[in-house]
Amino acid sequence: MPTISKPIIAPEILSQIQEQFEQEKQVIVHCCFQNNYTLGNLVRIWPSTFLVDKFTGCSSKLIFWENIAVFPYWTEVPPVKEYSFTLIFSALPKECKVFDFVEEVIQGSGFLVTDIERNETDVYTLKLT
């Protein structure tokens, strides 16, 4: 049986691959919105929603959303129900330890969750009100 040798990859190429991998990391935020009203409620997310590093102020941009309407459209939430949706953001800075979830809106007030401690998976679940 022939011996299969492991391919040799130049250290420079491995370094480039690692850098690209680090740049491509994304942050996944699972959101739960609780409608406490006995009537239906409307919810949406604005494209001006960011994750902001508490130390540097660098922000990660919203790049994908699932199961939620984006301004100017709305998603209806049934009475007294919890509604879940997922947001995906660009990578946080490597050094980031704590960040804020900030929705900047021009009408009313946006969602805000502060002092979120970063974890190794970059997957989070937030309760929004």
C-alpha cells in the first residue's frame, strides 16, 4: 500500500490563510423580542444596527438578517408572544472583550443592549424589549 505524504505548505501562505480567516469571522446574534401586549405588535431592524467595541469604538456592520423585516418594512408579532430572529454582523476587532448592540434610528428609539461580554464562539442570544 503506498504511503500518502502530507502536503508541505509554505509558512507565508499559511500566514496569509490565517489572516484571511481572522478577517472573515462573523458575529451571530439571535434576538428574542417579547410582545407583552394583548394586541399584535410590529417589529423591524434598521440597517444602521451595529456592534460597537466598548474600548476602541470600532463598529461591526450588519451584513445579514433572517426572520425580521428591515426598515421601512415591518414584521408582525402576535399578541403576548416571543418572536425570534437572527442577525449576522461583520467581525469584531480581535482585541474586543466587551461590546454594545446599538440600533441607530431616526424614528423613535432603537434597540440597545450594553456591556455584552465577548465569548469564544461569537454567537449570542439577546432579549430585546
